[in-house]
Amino acid sequence: MTSSAPLTKSTAPSGARKKTLNMLTIKRDSLLWAVRTAKELIGKRTLTAPIQLRAGEQDLTVEGTNLDQCIRIKMPAEVKRVLTGAAPLDILVALSSATGDEVTIFEKGNRLNVTWGKAGRSSCAWTDQGLIDMPSSKGKPAQLELSSSLLKQVLGCAVAAGSDETRIHLMGVNLGRELLAGTDGHRCHVMQSRLPMASEQWPAPTVPVAFFTQLDKLSGGRIPRFTLAADGNHVSCEFEHSNGFVKIWTRCQYSAYPDLLGVLPKSYVWRVWVNSKAMLDLITRAKNTGAEGLRLSGDPSIGLRVKIDKDIEFEDGIDAEFEEGKAIVPTGVAPKYLLDALKVCELEDKICISGTEPTAPMTVGLAEGRDSMVAVVMPMRL
């Protein structure tokens, strides 16, 4: 991944911490959700200060980072004195043991204390050393509007994204000017892009899958539109959540992405339409035999047929509509990749499968393939 300036540590003084008592009151459920969300983003990576709390005059901000991704959640709170410091993930234990609607938080010495009710109290380690600053914009970032429906298409592209760390430029979804795409070099899921962006400004970054997964989980399908901002080596998004104001960042890859327009088949020899659920069931049963490859064939007299290699006895089929009565050129394909393609093409009833010859890619999607997901599945020799 392209390197960028490292996140810097805060130089806030710590001399007066042991003599002060900083206090705030906040909704327990909101704070617990914020800390859990930050922990989920951080993952298993160990940092000096994984959870940071910054209290202003009327709000509390929870921040977390694993140095590749960052999150900031700002929530309303009753603040008596400012509070800034870092706590380990033990703060989750303190908050989880609390009861009631609200908790009071104060610091004393090197402990962060959580109290509730008349006698409830828990605490965890607390320090102002090693605080990490979140990324900040150094100029006007390029922006991209992302609707909730388009986010689903992006997640469909993410299914095909790579996971090989030696090929970092494939580990994410490329938000290009012409295509939204994900590929691992063996298959690709693409959507021809009609994004509301200025082609001269948008840098077409490859954004890690985890960023979109987190965005989808945080929205819960309740946020109709997002604005992505690309600045330097980061892409960020901020929005209002029911628990507070959320902003997330991620490091991105701006290096060259494969020209998938050159991979997309521009013609076909055969094309068939099948019921999406019936096709999904057929390929699932074929995959459950344990076979690594299957062969698609068929014609108007027998429908679409699936046959496993000679070592496994499996052959079945479903009804299909054949364009101009042309038979399917027998094509070998990996069932896993074909299943992924079937699952992400969210079509109401029928899907279109097309191909040319046994050694050429097969496409799964709508007939025209311009306004929805199109999956390209590479052939395999059987």
C-alpha cells in the first residue's frame, strides 16, 4: 500500500493529571456502542492507546485506530471538566458491568473510573501518553456521493476482491471513473459506473473491503446517502448516527488497477436466461459434491445442464431460455466462483448467462449488463 505521513502522537502535558478530577455523565448504551464499534475496527492489533476519550464542553468523542483505519464517534454528554486520555480495551469490561441509563466517568491518578447508581463502580488503566491524532485534510478533498443502493453494489464487487498481501493493489474495491470493480485475478465483479463525480478530480482509489463493510454495518440500511472524501492517501466518510456523529477513515491504494474494460467480453456466441433461485440451488448441490470444477452445457431440447467431472457422478439441469436456439458451448467453471457471481447479482427473477468458447470468460448478470452487477467468471480446463 502506498505510504503516507505517519500518524503523529499528541504532545499534551501530563503533569497535572494526578491532582485533578475530571467528570462527565453520558448515556451508557451510547458509550458502550461507541467503544465496541471502535474495538471492532481496531481488531486484534495491539496499540499503546487503542481507545481515546476526548471530552469537550458538551460532548464526548471516542476515537480508535489500528493505523490503517480510524474512527471517531462524537456523542452528547454532560461535561463538568474537560477530559483527554487513552484507555485500554478493559474499558469495555467497566462499561459492560454498569447498569442503568447513565454512567459517570472521572479520572483519578492513573485510573479511569466508571460509576453508576449509588454503589456501582469499575475502573481501568488511564494515561495521556501515546495519544494518536486522527488524519486531517491538508486541502480540499475530492468528493463522491454514494447511495445506499450503490453501496450494496460496491459490496457485491467486494466479494471478488483479492486477499493476497503481495498484490496490495487488488485488495479492495476500485472506485474508478468508468467501473466499480473488485478482482483477485481469477474472477471479477464489476458495475459500469454512473457516479456523480468530477472525472478530473476523483483519484479512483482502491478502498479496502473492511471500510465498506464497516460503513454498511454502521448505517444498518437506515442512511440513504453517504459522501466519500478522498484526500492524500485516505478516504473518509462522516454521517449522523442515532448514537452520535461518526467519521471513519481508511488508508487507500492509488496505484494502477487492472484495465477490466479489456477483460469484459464484448460479444457472445450463446446466451441463456434462467431462474436465479433454481440456478443457485443447482450450483449449490453441485458444489456440495466436493468437486472443484463443473461443466455447463445444454440446448433448447434439454435445458441447461450441469455435469461434474468423471470421478463424481452428478448431472442435473434446469429449464432455460436459449437466445435464437443456440446451444451452450460446453464450458468448465469453478463452482465457488459461479456461486459468488449468482449471489451478488441481486435480480428479481431471471439472470442471463453468456459465453463464447470454452477458453473464454463467462458473464453472469442482466442481459445488457450496464445498470447492475456483472460478474465475469474465468473458465477452467476439465
